[in-house]
Amino acid sequence: MFGLHRDDDSPVDAAPDVVDLMIVDRDGDGIDDSLDTCIVSPADDATDDDGDGDPNATDPCPFNGSPSGDADGDGILDSCDPFTSTPGDHHLCVMSFVEPQLASLLWLPRASPEISWSANPGLLRAIPAGNDIATVIAATSLEGANVTTYQGVFTFTTHGKSGGITLWLRADPTTSTIADVGCHLESTTTGGPGTVGVTTPGGFKDQKPLAFTPGTANGLRIQGSLATLGANVLATCRFTINSSPVLTSTAMVPLVPGRVGFTTDRWDTTITSLYVTDRP
């Protein structure tokens, strides 16, 4: 109950008679961001991303207007459920980036030489020039109490460049390091095919081929889960491009600090929605 509090949720030493009055509440809902499981605007909650008539805040599958099935009966419909055979998943948050000012406060650029994503109504976008890499990292942790799953909806165009996209599950907010953990798509040629897998301190793990069309805008969904197991984390990544089958990659990695974020390497990339669930 004593001490100061920084935006990154880490304590700062202070005299014992200083009471913590530095509350950070980016979305203005009266809940300190360090305790807030969903830092979004009322407009995000009211948005209906899939057009099914159910607003994001209550939609059991906010990016699929005609989902079917709930095999485990936990209220998260199968097309959005990260664990369809095991009940217990819980809807935490849907971010649609409706208010650019809030998005700019919550999603911060990583240190140069990387460039930042720009916040526009309804999306985050990065258009790297040349060989630029663009990264944003959440200003505060968005993880739930147990197994947290992030499902990002992207669109990307390669413009004839090799490159890649990463949904970071744990990444250093200040600099790129070999300890960062995330779900990664890359293509080392201008014409594809792509490769997906888990990027870890030990390298690019469980790689699998995933084809896409280099010259047009591609719809991409990346779903990444973190399950803490003692001193390690089980990272599970699922990838879907356009209407392709889902590809799954997994890796056991050391438990490292960091936050969720996004990187695009040379490709024109937007993210329109981030759906967060956990297993409390």
C-alpha cells in the first residue's frame, strides 16, 4: 500500500510515508491499468467487428459473424476458442482501436532504430520503408491470471519484399532481444511461400509452410497462448491466412518477462482487432 507506481507495473522504492496516489487509468473507467483486464474505450465495447448484431463486449466470437459449435460448453464458440476440447476459457477483452488517442497511449513504440505503428480509427498500421522494422508493445501487461490467449486479426501486403509479421507473447518493451517469445510468419523470398512457427530464445521452432499471395492484401489471424509450467512457458501459436486450414506450432521456452506486442518486418500491415481470453 506504500510506494510509487510506474506505468510498467514495477515498483519504485519510496519512503514508507508516501502513499501511492499515481493511478494510471488510460481508458477512464476508474480502474487502475495495473488491475484493469480490458483497457478499451466504450466505443470498442459497442463495436460489432463481425457484423452479427452482438457488440464486441458480449460477443462469444467477435470476429466471426456465423460461428458454430461450443464443444466444451464454456461459452466461447469453437471458431474463437483457443482450447475447444477443454472448458474454462474466459472472455477478457476485445480491442478494436476505435479511439486513436487511447491506442497511442496503450501501444508504444519500441526503441529505435525500429519505427512505430500509427493509430488510426479502427486499426493500427505500419508501412515500413525499405528494410525498416516496425514494433509496438503494450504499455502495461494485458495477461490474465493463468493461461492467456491473444488472437490478432491482420491484413498485410508484401509489396514484393521478403519480411515477416510477429505477434509477441512476451517481448522486451525497450529493445529487441533473443529472449523474446512470439508467433511468427516470415517469407525469405519475394514470391513466397511463407513459414510459420514460434520464435524463441533458442531459435525459430516448429516451423511449417503456409502459402499466401504476395501481390495482394492477405487476411491473417494469429492466435498465441502462454501457459506457465514452473520455470518454463508453453507457447502455442495458430495461424490462418485467408481461408487456409489452421496450422499449429508449439514450443517450450524459459519464462521471460515482457509484454504483448506486434512487429512487421518490411510489410505494409494493419491489425484491426485483438481478442484476449484466459483460463482463470
